[in-house]
Amino acid sequence: MNTFLQTSVEMADAFREDGKIWVVVGVIALVFLVLAGYLLWMDRRLSALEKSKK
């Protein structure tokens, strides 16, 4: 168990050394923003449909 805690993730270390970790963070942030924008757009669209239905 002790050796498990001491091992590091080689891929993450390589990304940090190359500076590519910011590319990964940027892509994840972009996906999150697009998804949040889509959900807000869909919520407004559904609200408009509900109001027009009444």
C-alpha cells in the first residue's frame, strides 16, 4: 500500500513538464462552457414554449 501512495502518474508529469497540462485544462473548460451554454439555451427555449402553451 505504501508503494501505491508513492507512485506518480507518468502521463500527468509529462504534461506538466511540456506545458501541455494547460491545453488539457483549456479543453475541459471549453467543453464545460459549451455544455453550460447549451443547457441555458435549452432552458430558455423550453420556458418560451411553456409560456406560449398557456
